[in-house]
Amino acid sequence: MMNEFLAHNRDNLIARCIEKVAKRPKRATTVQQLKNGVPMFIDQLTS
């Protein structure tokens, strides 16, 4: 059930996470980390 939710809402979840991180105070987070981190985490959860 959780796998289905994550797979079905993957793009929306990624966009929301990136948006929330962007609102945080400046940190050493790179664009590359944002593009890879959340998608990789969701992929690990669903595999």
C-alpha cells in the first residue's frame, strides 16, 4: 500500500520536498543533491 502511494505520487512528493528545502535558511545543499537525494530515497523505499 505504501509502495503504491509513493510510486503513484513520486513526482509530486519530489517537487514538494524540493520546495520545502528551498524555503529553509541557506545551507550547503547543492542543486545536484536536491535533484538526486529525494528521488533516490523514494526509489529505495519502493524497491
